[in-house]
Amino acid sequence: MIEKPAYVKDFPKPSKTEIKHIGKGWYLYECSSKYDPKVKRSRKISGKCLGLITPNGLIKTTRRLCKVSPWSSASFTVDDVLHVGGPVFFFERTSSLRERLCRHFPDLWKLIYVSALLRLEYEPVFKRLPMHYESSFLACMFPDLSFGPAERSALLQELGKHRQAMCEFMKEDLSDKNVFILFDGHRLISSSQSMEYAELGYDSKRRFMPQINLMYVFSLDSENGSPVYYKQFVGSTPDVSAFSDILKESGIAHNTCTIVADKGFASENDFALLDERELQYIIPIRRGNEYTKALLPINHTSFEEVFTYNGRAIQAHKIEENGFNVFVYYDAILYANELSDCIYRAEKDNNSRQKQIELENTRRNRGKGRLSDDELKALKPKNLVEFRNNNPEMGTVSIRTNQTKLNSSQVYRIYKQRQAIEQFFKTYGDTLGFEASYMRSQKTQEAWLFLNHICAMLGMDCINSIAAADCDKQISFNDLREALRKITAFKMDEKWQVAPIKSKVIRVLKKLNVTINNEELASALETCSKL
């Protein structure tokens, strides 16, 4: 038996601990006991290691998942040929983003930034980040980072603790320059059984599955639109409840912007909150509301204004209330579409009713009827004209606004800009691949959403640039990513050189006024060395 040195003998061992000799060191472990019915006595149970005992005292164990910056511990091999198109392209566009990340996440910003670029350029799957990192010029621009399983887990765990920093980061985008602030909810499917916010819900896609309600704020000015703020809620939380909560958290309180939301947010409590914060709003209200009842039944004489929107004639009627106006719009094409759908469903229902009547008559002829006379009478097919008349508001949209100086045409055109956030959610789910989450805890889910937000910001910026160049009908965001991935570099005389670029890629980049050359590679490396 090895004799304990003096510094171990004199060590003040806490209760419920033990000292073990392992290798050449002496270690302090947790210790407890548990009764074993087989031997009818207590057995000692060793717990986790608390630290190394030294002549200078105890050196506590530092567990890897608790480290703030374990990012330079793992080694990797840089490929001989690297993808340089995406890294250089996005690096030149994101100087302000890097500065903001550095201020709010001083210990994590490089991991956040590089992770976002890799997921944006390649795919959102975290387990493939090491492979993409080693084949990307980002490995030279930001060397000695590690994306192994332990490091990825540590990043998500640590980043997920900093919701307050995320909020402060996002609030910088909610500036006075914003003209329109769009709100909408989006449902994310979660396969985790341990996620607190994942609850069974029913969304517009008719998916009755565990979901998380992601509420997003989208900024739209006269030129571009971009996602600026988000918050996740329990999947069963209605959008209308989440609306007031995110309004308070984001701190939107200036009257230089206009809140544009969907009719799901049109509760009296929401309008009261907007008035309390002195916010301007343009929000549609549901059919059958108290303001439009006096107009029913609606006909052409109900409207005193007419204008065109995208080649369609829109009729309008203005209802003045105390402090706000309600505009009722009639779209003949919308009416025709809704009437066709209404009559189609009514005919389908009538056919089903007729089959039930015939089946019941057949049973009664055999003396085996199942329905009472009242139940059989209730199956009488509906009169289609009466069915149409019972839906007098078909083809109409009612919008409430406290911007009383705007006319009917202006209010309608502003509301139609809500299509921007609908397009954003298509990009978020389909193009970027963020439709479903596989995170297992609330912290990692929060980190996952923030990394998604950074990717979405960059992706929408590219989409806006494509639209500004009038190339959105010829080039998609996926086309741009594919073109950038085909630009590679190799090392010659200790310097990275851009490989010859294919003519097809050059044509795509030329339309967007994008160039990737040796000087830009050198400039990017020099800038990164100073970060």
C-alpha cells in the first residue's frame, strides 16, 4: 500500500468525500453509501471527481461542457483545395455584424459567426460542421476553431444561456429608420420529448404534432425587408397572446413605424396595448365584426371609392370611429374565387346528404331504418342561393387603422406588404431548412434559433440584393450559393490563389456585381488576423 504524503494526510477532507490514488496523483472524489439487501449492509458508492490534491491545495476539476471557450482544443486538417467564394463574399458584407457579435458575445462571437456562415452556405446540420469547416477558407480566416461533438454541445449550451444578450443584439435593428414592422407566428415541428415548449398544436398546414410557436418581427422600409426580432412560445400559445408579450419584450414604443399584423392579432386587448404605447397600426379584423354589420347585405352601392391594385379593381368604404378608421374593401376576383369554393363545398355536402337519404330509404324499405324522421328531415340538401346569401361578406377585407390621415388606397397597399413576411417564412423553412427542430433542451433550442436568425438575416440580405439588381426572376438564393461553392483556391508559394472560375459562375456573379480574386483573399486574411 502506497503511503500518503504529508500534504495529503493534512488535507482537510470534507464530509461525504474520499481520497483516491490514481497514477501518480491523489484525487478527491464524492462518496456516499447505499444499503445492499443482498449482503444486508451498506456499500460505498464513489461519485464524480472533485479535483486533484496538491501541496498547494485542491485544483478543482474543470468540466469540458462548463468551459466558456473550449474552442481551440481540437486539431483539424485543412484541405489542399478550399471553397473561397462563400467565405469571402459574406465576409465583405458582414463587418457590422461581426462588430455587433463581438460586443454582445465577446467569448463566443467567432464560433457564432463561423457556424452561421457554414450553415448558410452548406446545410443547417450541425454534425457536418467539422467537414465543411475543414474544406472552407474560413478555416484559414478563423483558425484553431473546433466543431467536434463536445465543442458543438458546449457552444449550444453556453449560447443558450444568453437570451438577454440576444435581445440586446436584436434590438439594434429596431431603429427609427423602420417604416413598417410586420408581425406573424410560425410553427416549428419538434421531435423532442423533453422540450418544455413543444406541445401538440394545430397549424395552417394541418399538422397535429408537437410544435413550438415562433413569433417573428419583420422590418420593412422603402427599400428592403429583414427579420429583426423573434421569441419562442409554447406550441399551444395563440399568436394573439404572443403578440402582446413580444411587443413588451422588444421595447417597440416609438410612433415612427407602423405595425402591420394579421387578423389573428386583432383583439381589443391588442388594440388597447398599441394605443397605450402610442403605436400606429394597420391590422385586418375578422368578418362579422361590429363595424361592418350596418353595411350588410353588401352590394356595389355600399362603396364610394374605387382604385386598382396589381391590375385588379378594388372598391372601398370608410367607417369613421373614435380615434381610428375601419376600411371595408371589396375585390370582385376574390369574391368569384370564394363563391366558387363556397358552392363547391355546398354541392359536395349536398351529394353526401343525398346518398345518406337514399341509403336510409333503402333500409326503411327493408324495415331496418336507423334514423328518426327528424334526423332524416335534417339531411335535406341545402339551397345553394340561400347558402350564398348566408355568407354576405365574401370578397371583402376589413382593415382597422389609427392612421386617420391615410386614405383607402394607401391603407390597402401598406397592408399588402405583409406578403414580405410570408415570403420570409418560406425562405426560413424551405430554402434555409429551419422548418423542424431536433434540439433536446430549452437552452440548445434558444441557441439553435439564434443561429438560425443570423443565417436568416444574411440570407434575406442576399435575396434583397438579387431583387435590387432586378435578377430575382433569373437567379435564386440557391443559385447564388451553388455558384459561390464552385469558387475554390489552392496554395502556391505559401499563398492562397483563386482557381480558374467557370464561365457559368462568372455570368451569375457578374449580374450581381460580385468579384472574387487573389487581392480579396489576402485582404480577408489580413483583416481576420487583426480581429
